Amino acid sequence: MQLAVGASPAAVVPASPSRADEAAKKPGEVDEAIVKGGWKNIGKGMWYEDLLCAYEDFMDATGTNWQVDIEESETVPGYYRILPYYEGTIIAELNWEADWNYIYIDATDPEKVVAKDFAPYDYFLMSHTVPENGWSEDASKGYGKLEEGIITFPRNAFSAYIDIYGEWMLTSFNDGVRIALPGAKITDYSIHYSLDFCQVSSDVEFTLTYGASAAKAVGGVYKGFYAGSEENIASVAKTGKELTGGEQSYSLSDGMYTFFVILLDADGNVAASKVSNFFVYNDDKSAWEDIGTVDYSDDIYGSAYESVIPFTQSHKVIIERNIKNPGLYRLKNPYYTSWEYYTRFNLHLDRHYHTHYIEIDASDPDKVVMRSSNLGVNVTFAGYGIVESLPTFNESLGCPAGNLYGTLKNGVISFPANSLVFYEHGNPNAYVVNRNARMNFVLPATSAIEDVEEDTEGGMSAPVYYDLTGRVTANPVKGSLYIKRIGSKAEKVVF
């Protein structure tokens, strides 16, 4: 499976619709005469969720469906409205309250079904990207269709407005929104499991259930970050192992994983899918030692969302060193209370309240890499952020690593511009970050020095010299800079 690296968010821009006069209605809004023209309840239908589940807070609703009341306009037959997130639905449970906003659907032309703009909870603005709603032709992903009593919208047919940076982002990227009208043949291809993004144990366990209409379920857990694209789903449908409902248990090493569940119909075709990412990290605190602090100048979120949360100031972050492998370092909670955006409440910034680290492997000073690391913050509802070096990301996809490695020289860990990859587990795109090459860390003065036994011969400890990467130097070169240690005291000196 392949995941393309993107350089910027996958945004679409609405067209500027022409208007006959100032009184013309806004594109995407429902004609007020239709809203007030009277409605009749025509019975129970089925809502197949693929709107709000694009947001991290509602991802557990991906692949689920539930009954809804279908109302039809008394003045315009074929015009429907639905309350999809009423009390008792999984969305209402996840948000701790029901939503009482209708979604209006114009199915008067079964070949060109249009959903009007919809703002559940008066906050999450959703728009069906078709010209009737003010979008350009090239932005459109297609109309819905009404066939055999079921309205089906294509994948990515909707976009959500992300207010913090004023852009529309594609949503509905699972199986597409579907609505079964009363009397239609109802199928149950629902998929449900709850899988926390942060897994603090190697033993990952959860319960999987799926609908009775499925002839077979296939999938599995894959190491790495993979999008739920049509290509990936088709690949897993062919090669994935068969899954049975009930308790699922996996024993996994640290890192990023993707869980695929694909439901097949009786003909072996893909009927539904659900894809989730999660991160495993076993925090053995006894294996690390605190060696001081470094100045942290964000160039991850500051690159990916530069127009919204631009970098303006550095902050102090604790750096730890691995006791058994002194070439391994980790930065502790780089996006916690000292980060400049931590307390800005105009920004949707979820935080996990356990410790998160950025791990850096400087075992080879000429090929320093940032290991796949969970940043622990969710800036745009798109999921919790992950960062890693571009070479390791490329290798995980079976591609050449390239040469954009970091270095450890003169006590400074440096990553070159555009050498890091950032992605969010609810967003199918990956971004190249560190565009301004700010991800550089000056190690504390004594951090590169190994403990040595004192030589007490003659009552004095023998001096030990280290280069600035922490390696013992048996034959120092005159005029070069070293770290000189005598007993417990260390200082930088010119030999």
C-alpha cells in the first residue's frame, strides 16, 4: 500500500457564484418557501454516517448506521429533510447531546441529488460540493443518486469548513453518505469498534462487531500510517485476513499502526469499510535520564498551519537520554504548557494528559532521524499529530530513503529544511514540515559525556576528553574544542 506525501492540506475553494441582485438567496441555503411549506413524516429510513465522523471526536461513528425519520416536503415532492443526530444516536452520545438541525436533500432529479448546506450543532458547517451550492465544476466530486429507494453520495462529495484557518477540507472520505428511504431494502453493513489513538501498552485489545448483511469481513493491523483510500481498501479486500466479530487482541511493538475492516457482500464486492490509526508507545521511564533542557522552536505545526499558528517564540523543553544507548534522545511534552499556543482558547487544541515524546536517534551522528512520534495534540479536529523523519517515512513505504537526514555536530542536533513528515490520524494527507529548518537542539553541556570511573592514582582524577558528539577522544588534536572531564566536573576547553 502507498501513501503519497503532500506538501499542504487538501483544501478546496468554493466558487464565487453570480447573483442577479442583492436579494438573491445564498447558494447552499434552502429556499425559505420550501422550509415553511409544510412537511409530512413518510416513515422510517436508515442513515449511513460519513459526515461528522471525519472529525477526531466522532471517529468511533465511522461505519455505523441507524434509523431516522424521513420527512418529505408537501409543496415539493422529492425534497426531504432528516434529523440525523437526534437523541440516542452514537453521534449524540459522543458529543454528550443531541443535535436538532435538519439536513435538507433535493432528490427531485434522481440523477442529480443535492444536499443543501448543513451545520450540525450550529458549528460544523458541511457543504455538498456541487455548483448548485456555489462550488466550481472542478471542485465537485459528484451528485448523489436515488436508486431503488436509496440516496447515495460519492466519497468526498462533502467538504467541511475549518474555521481556524478559513478553508474547506474534504470530508466524507469513507464509504460516502447514504440514506435509505422508507420501503427500500435495508442492509446492515455497520462496523463498530472503539480504539483509542494512544495505546500505552503493547497488548492492544478491543471488541469488533459488524452488520448481519456482510458475507465476510477481512482486514487486519498494518504497521505504519495508511489512508483509507479506495486503492488501499481494494488491496486489503484482496489480501487481508478474515476477521471474526468479538474480542480482538494484538501484541505490537512501538509505533504507528493502521487497522482495516472491510465488509464484503455475497458477491465478494466491498460493501463497507472502516480504517483507524493508532499509536503504540511503552513508556519505560526507568530507561531514560533527564539531562537538562533545550530551546524548542516549533517548525511542525508552525509549518503545516503557518497562517493560523505561526511560530513566534521558542520555549524550554526537557530532553532525556537513553541510559543504555546514549545516542537516543527524547523531548518531553514539547506541546504542553510552555508552548505559546497552549492556552489560546480560540484554537481547538485537544491535549492528551499523559506524557508524549519526540524521539531522536543520533546513534549515527551523520544520519540522525526523528523516530515516529506522537505529539499528543489535536489542532484542527483532524486527529492527533505524528512526526517522523522523511527518510524513515520513505523506507516504511518501500521507497528510497533519500538523504535528508539530521546531524549531530558540535553538540547540536540539526534537521535540514523539509526533512520531516507530519500527519494527523484523521487526515488522509501527509505534509512535509520543518520548512524553515528551525528544528535544531543544542544539547546541554554535559549531555554527551559518559560516566567514567575516577582514576585516583596520585590523588588526582585523570582527565578524559570527549568530542562534541560525546565520543571519547584518546588523542586530542591541539587547537580543537573538546569537553574535558575530571571526576565529576566537566568543561569545554580548547586543547
